[in-house]
Amino acid sequence: MKYLDYCSLLTGEPVYIAFLSTFQFDPDFFERRLLRCQALTKARRIVVFLDSHQWTDLLNRDVPARWLNRRYLVVPVHRPQGAFHPKLTLLLTESGGQVICGSNNLTRSGCSSNFELLNTIPFNFEGESQEEISIAKEAFTFFEHAARNTDKEIARIVNEWIEETASIYSWIREPIEGESERKIRLIHTYNGSIWNRLVEELNETKPKDFFIISPFHDNDSGICRRLSSKWPRAKIELLVQQGYTNLALRPLKKLSTVVRLSELRNCSRRIHAKLLTWKSENGVGCLVGSANFTTAALDGHNVEACLLLSDADELVDALFDKELSKHPLDPEEFLPGNTEERESESDLPSLRINSALLTSSNEIRVSYSHDLTKPPSSLRLTIHAPGETRPRMSKPIPAKVKATVTVSIPETTLTDTHGTLFAVLIADIEGERIKSLPVWIIQENQLTYEPGEGSTSRKSKIEDTGEGLSEYLDEIGKQFGLAAVVDYLRQFNIRFQDGSGGRPGQRKFRIKKSDPFRADIAPDWLITAKEESANIEEAIYEFADRHEKQRLRKHASRGNINGMENFLDILTTMVRLLYVYYKRGILKKDKLIGYFCNFIELATIGNDRQKDPFDGYLNSVFGNLGGDIGLLQDVCDDTKYLAEIRTVLLIVQSLRFNPNEETRNGAKPTHPREVLLKWADAINSAIFKCKLSEPEQSDVRQALENYRMFSEDEISRFVGELSVMKI
């Protein structure tokens, strides 16, 4: 007996296509271990066929997966009367390939710690591999059958791959020759009952002894009783494991003269193997694979795949040696397990996505259905990246019981995604919001691999959010001088984040009131280098230009609601930096006003001027959400977005206000609120268009206080201007 790590079977040349099937699936283990194996790491295509109810269970458990439906395709297979239970793999390479048929699921325990039986059949196109190639043909036929029992859109992809594979490996659909002389066959329940096929085989051999390994049996031990009834003179030995094998002994009491138990005394692994062997005058045969010793498995209710061997003397004898020996067990000493085999009995969710496909034309084609107790008043499709708490897109779709629809995606919605994506349905029913389970979106264009494609915590906080940048610059200046500040500003960039990659929003910019920082007093390092002030002025303008174009405009063009915190972090950092160095006499007022006006447009409706047009962030988010006003209002409230934008307007109006300056109509402004009306209108227009509520006055006051640039009198005057605005 030789123990193998399943990964050791996946060495050798990269495969052209890998077809794998399993009842249970662990994406995290699959990606961390199996995908890194030599045969799969550069596989052109990988398909994992999985029981559809286990797929639903997977969605319920919110398991981590970085490459699911992006590097490899998962195909949920429906089996109305039972489970999709095979453990069959077909790997095709340039020079040959292999078939693996065993008892193990594609899980950590199945591939590493359980006692499983792994049967690998390698073949090549140069040697004498005719029988092995016949097994490969049968495996290919099996996967053709499985592809017919999944969602239509998924089936289309798999069938295209199957047809392409058949055109490259032209032998794979050729008739199997020498059928009567074969000593090993792949049998599966798509071709009928395994029991009937077994009876045909055994009627020719007249078995004298049976040996059975199976962790799961029927409550009435029906298959054992069938064997005894069909071949009453044959002895039956059942290998069991204390506390795990769920064999019921009472139904077998009448067969005590022919049935005996045995156990492994030196095996600590959970015995999950499935094996039926028989001895006759003609030799030893066996059935090995995924089928438990149950009627569901052998009568064809489940989908199972097994190898049927007619000459297995050496293989069976090799199972039990010095490393692994079995011993008789008195039935009175056997403690049955109470674990039932995990069947596909979980109820389908009342609102569900059957498949979601990202097309090459930047559209989502979603197949969905529901059996909600009441018809929804609205139904929306949302898209998330892992770790995002809010959807980056929300679009209305027809509230039908069953449908397939195609939804266009704004061009910038997914430009930053480099991993998996989720689709979720949201139904509104009489004020209640019901969500479907999140489903991994199929990124078809990514599924084919082609070779060749392919500081301190304080500093980290500044890089993430900009928090404390002005204070940090003062420390650099005090220690190293103005040149070091200039150099830092020219190299430093606040990170762009809009929720992708699971990175959460970090809107926590709050300077404590005990902070001694003074915005209006130039520090000594700046005073002593006054003659070099042009250098820092230029560096600050470069910093502002760079972050406006590479950060704020990027947010505005993409319109991802998950980036709202980062947008505000960058915006408030720049407002504070510019204002501080204006008060210190470094920056010019006109330049400052120009920046702030641009910031307001970027935050709201954008600018369509011919020379340098740009999008507005709030406008883009609203468009991506498809009019989901409730979600947008919630996020604006959480981030105090509108309060921050109103605050920028109050600051720039106070800078621009000149009571001695006549306006175009000859009148002189009496209050700051009477200037820069175009930018005030931009905010009002965005709020009106997006149907949002004005921010609370207390939130605007808090935003002003958070800048730590204004006295209490100044803040009161700002808020006074706000209180008389029509908002």
C-alpha cells in the first residue's frame, strides 16, 4: 500500500484542458495547492463540474476564492433525483494525458488526509496505450453528458470547449475497438445503472467472495442483501471504521453466516474509499470509484463514475501489506457512525442567479429565477468585488419569475478589477429588501490561459488617506530642510482606492483638537528658506495637479461608489494643504480659488468645456447605480459627502468674496454666498438630479472643525452663510 498526496498526480507537462468532477469543492484549497501543481499552473483551460446543490452550499458559506470563474470555470450540474457524485478527472496534454478516477472530493481532506483510493491511468500517443486511450474516450463522453445538465449559458461555454478539444484530439470520439478483450472499463450512471452492469459482469464469473469498503450504506443494508440473494453461497466481508462507517447491522443478522466484518487497526485516517472486489474461479475483479454501497449510487439515482476491472489480483493484494493490515472484527464490538452522506437536499434559494457572464462587449448576461411568495415591485442586478460592502453597479432588470437578460456596464465600472466578481439580485417586496446569494461572475475572456500573457504605520496612514500630511511635511522641513519637503511632495502619492481587491474604505481623517499645528503661522524652516519659496510653491502645485488628474478625475470617470471615502480623503487633504500654504504666504489666492472650483465640479457634475472636459464623481456614481437613490443617500450620509462638498464651497466663497468689487450687473456682493454662484449651482444641480437630501448643518460644522484651520468665529461665520442658503 502506497500513500500518495493527490498533488503528486498532477506533475508533468502542462495540460491543454483539464476536466475535473467532484461532489464537494474547496476553492481555497484548490487554488492554493492544486492550481499550483505543474500540470495545472499553466493549463490552457480548467473546468470543474460540481453538484449544483453543493454549489449553493458554497455560495452560502462565503468561501474565499481568487480565481473562481476567472482562471477556472465551475459548472454546477443538476441531478433532479439524486446527487452529482463522481470524482473523475481527464487531463489532455500535447503528448497524451491521464484519467484519474477515485473516491476523493476536491477538498483538503479528500486530497490530503482521508483514506481514499486514487486510480490514475496515464496514456501517450507513442506507446502501447490503446486500452488507456479507450478510458480517456469514455471519460470525455462522461463530461459531454455532464455539460448537458447545467445552465444554458454555462453549457454553451463548456460545449464550445468540448468541440474545440474534439477537433484537436480527433481520436477522442472514434469508436472503441476490441471491446470484448478489455480488462478495464470506465462505467458511469449516465449510461444506466451500475448495479445492472455489475450483475452482467458477475454472472459470467460466479463470485465466491466479496470484499466491500464503503463509508456509507443504506439503512436497510439493501445492497448487501441483494448480493447475498443473488449469490447466496458467496461470503461477504465488510471493512468498517469504528464511529464512522454507518453500517446498520440489524438487517444483516439473518445473513450472519455469510457476512463478516473487518477493520484497519493501524489507520488513523478517515476511511472514505469505495471498493467492491470479488473472487471467482476466473480470478479477481473489482469496482472502484465514487459509488458508495447504496441504492442511490448503484441504481442510478446519483451520477457516479467507477472503474470496472476484470483482472485485479495484484492490485487488490497490494492494498493490504505491512503498512496497512486488516483484522476480523466481532459485530458486537462494532460502533456504527451516525454521519449520513451529504446529499443534495438543500432547498434552492427563493431568489437565485443561475449564471452571470461578463461578455467581451462589457455587458453582463444574467440568468435568474425566483419563487418568491409575492411578486417584487422592483428587481435590481448589482456587481461587487470581494470585500466591497457596497455595489459598484446597480441596474434595474425585469421582475420576472424566470428570465435571461443582458445589462450594459458603464465603461469604467470594472477597469480596476483583477480578480473575481460577484453578482447579486435585490428584490423589493412591500418595503422589504430580499437579496440573492452572491454568485461568481464568469469572466469568459479570462478563462483561457495563453503562455506569455501574463514604513511606519504613520507613513502608511498618510499614503492611504493623506491624514497628517501637512504636519509630516513640517517634521521633514524641521529635520532636513525645505529641499527635502519639495522632494517628498514630488514623489509622494496618496493611494487610489475604490474598494477593489477587498481593501476597505478608510475615511478616518480626524485631527484631534489638542494638536498644536497652526495653519496660519509659517514654521521656522519655511521662514529661513524664504528665498526658495518658489520651489515649494511649484512642488505643491505639481502635487495638486497630479492628484487632481490621476486620482480625483479617475474616481470621477469610474464612478465606483466604493471609492467615495478615498475621493474625500484626497480632496480634503489637498484642500487643507493648499489652504495652509496660502495662509503661510506661499500660494497665490487666484490659483487656490481655481483649484477649489475644479474640485467642486469634479465632486458633482463635472465640466463639459471644450478644452479640458471631465466627469463629475457624484454624477457618475448615480449613473452606475442606475438610479438606486436609497443606496446613494445611505453612502453619502455615512461618508458625510455632501457636507464635505458644501464645506469646500464655503471656504472658496470666503476667499473669493470682496465687498468692494462690483459684479457684472454693477452691484456689490454683501455676503460670501453671493459669489461663485456657478459652483454653488453645480452642487445644487447634482443634489437635485440625484434626488439627495441636503447635509445637516451640524455635519458641515464638523467638517470645518476637522480641517483644524479655522477659529471658532470663522466657523460660525461659515455656518451662518450656510444657514441662509436655500438648501
